[in-house]
Amino acid sequence: MTIKAITKLIKERKSTYAYDFSEKEIPKNTIEDIVENALWAPTHLHTQPWRFIVLKGKHQQELGEFMADYYREMYTEKKFSNERFEATKNYSKNATLLAVIFKPNKKAKLPEWEELAAIACGVQNMWLSCTALNIGCYWDTSVATMKYGKSIDLDGDEKFLGIFYMGHLKNEIQFRKRKRKSLSKKLSYDYKN
Ligand SMILES: Cc1cc2nc3c(=O)[nH]c(=O)nc-3n(C[C@H](O)[C@H](O)[C@H](O)COP(=O)(O)O)c2cc1C
């Protein structure tokens, strides 16, 4: 593997939203290959503080309906038109929805931020895996989705950390222009004498 190949994969990784997903389902073994790669993320003290749940069946319709109702209540009709309301109702119907769950490791008692950082590494592994498989995806932690997550049955100490959406892409998608601030703004050197 070359750094050039890795850099290409990293830069091609992107957020693709469910409006751009086709009806074609992602097979179970592909979902499992993707999640398996999440499990190889680094964790302090090897805590592996996660589990993932594929939300199937009625979830796919009900999540969209929940979002539509949530935004309808939040915004005026002018800001959230009937057209958007109807589209949002069907937003998640073609998506493979993977709930990301934080399962604290009681023995290790690490600061929560370390565990969340590790989970984000796991999600990045899935994001890159999807990129390599030409599967669209993104991590959704919007307020509506976080509220929907309350309906998922979790153990008392677990926390819902949003949904990782995945889907095969429709043809001829117009991808957004993506850019990043320059390295010089984000990297500095501290020379200690
Ligand atoms: C922790 C986390 C939560 C995110 N939550 C949302 C979200 O709720 N809604 C959304 O549209 N995008 C969400 N995103 C995706 C970001 O908006 C996206 O990564 C960012 O715009 C950069 O675009 P790119 O992924 O195509 O490079 C989330 C990303 C991360 C890392």
C-alpha cells in the first residue's frame, strides 16, 4: 500500500446524503465487512466501547417521518415547505441505518472523551471502507435523529451516538464541492530550546 493510495482514499471520503441513495440494498455480508473494520479502530486500554445496531424494517420509514414532523414543528411552512416535508418523510427509506452506540467499559473508567474519540476512529474506518466500496454514507447526529434514538432499546449505561447512513448511489449524482483550510493554518511547530 502506498501513501499516495491512502491519501487518495482519505480525500475521496465524503458525506453523501440519503436523497442520493438508490433502492438497491447493501448485502448483509458487505455491512458486516464495513462494521468489522470499525472494530479495528484503536482504543485506549483496548476498551472497544461500542456496539452497532442495524435499524431495519419500520425504522427506515419511521425515522424519515419523525424528521419531517420534527422540522415541520420547528420551522414555519415557508422555511420547511410541503414539498420538503413530503421528501423528508421518505428520506431514510433507501438507507441502511447503523446506530452507533457507546457502551462504557466499567472496569477501565477512562475519561469519556477518550472513548468517544475511539468511536469516531471506528466511524472513520467505516467511512473509508464505504468509500473504497463506492457506497455513499455519512454520520448523522442531528437533533431530530438524536431524539429518534431515544426509541431504541439500550442498556442503562449506553448512549446513542447517532446513525451512520449507508446506501448505494443513484446514477449521475452531483457531488458538492469540498475543500479544507490550508495546512499552514492548522499546523505549527513549537521548538523548545
Ligand atoms: C460527529 C459528526 C457528526 C455529523 N453529523 C452530521 C449531521 O447530523 N448532519 C449532517 O448533514 N452531516 C453530519 N456530519 C457530516 C459533516 O457535515 C461532514 O463530514 C462535513 O460537512 C464535511 O463534509 P465531508 O464529510 O464530505 O468531507 C457529521 C460528521 C461528524 C464527524
